[in-house]
Amino acid sequence: MVRFKEIIGHSTVCLNLDETDGPQVVARLIQAAVDEGRLPAERRDEVVQTVLKRERGASTAMPDGIALPHGRTDCVRDILCVIGIHPRGIEFGAPDLEPTHIFVLLLVPLTVGCNHISFLANLSRRLMEQSVRDNLVRALSREAVLRTLLEEGTES
């Protein structure tokens, strides 16, 4: 089983997102994974549609400016995480009707059971802390984002 620290440590990070809607943010995050060679370019649109389909089924937006879009795909062998920070925030269907600023997109292999649920629970606990959210939105580098997520809470 992949541990939280390993998934976060290998995350792609996109700072200063400026897209104006949810589908654009999802596409941008997936494109960043393609640009880093973590996803095949020819499967990009398929993966975007997989995540958006999952999002249409039930929004992954949470209160306090957080969204955890995710989807299952045979394009990845391990859980792939892409973290996006949108300083201005956008409407993403949050139950508190507030803008979403922090996006953590997960792509999960079709062959993996529910390992990502434990990851999401651990991540959610960390993101419930106001100081963590504030530090993420203010982060100026990938390292600052990863450090914020890895230094808070207890690793599982």
C-alpha cells in the first residue's frame, strides 16, 4: 500500500491557477501531469472526461475552499496526485457556496482497491486546519506546498 508521504512527495503542483471554471481547472491539472510525463498525452482528453464524469455524479467540493476531484483509469500504475492552488478561487459546487481555492486531483489505477480512500481521509484531516489552507494558498513554490502538507498531522 502506498503511504501518504510518498504520494504527496511525488505530486505535481500547479500554483497560481487562473482558470474560470471547474472543467478548465481539471483539464489544467491533468495537462500538468502530461507535461511532466506522468500521463500519456494521447490519453489526456479521456482522463479529463473520466474525472469530470465522476464530478458530475457527485461533487467533490468541500467546505472551506477545498475540492478533491478524482477518477479511476488504466493510464496510471500508482496513485497520481496533482495539487492545484487557485488564489482567487472559483465556484466548484461547494456546499458552503464559497469559492474553491485548493484542488487535489487524484488518478487511481483501476486495479487498486480502496487505498485512495485512506489517502483522502488523511488529506482531508490535514486540510481541515485553517493554517494549512492559508499556507497552501500563500505558497510560492512546489516545495512550500509539499512541506505544508507533509509537516501537518501524523503520517499514516
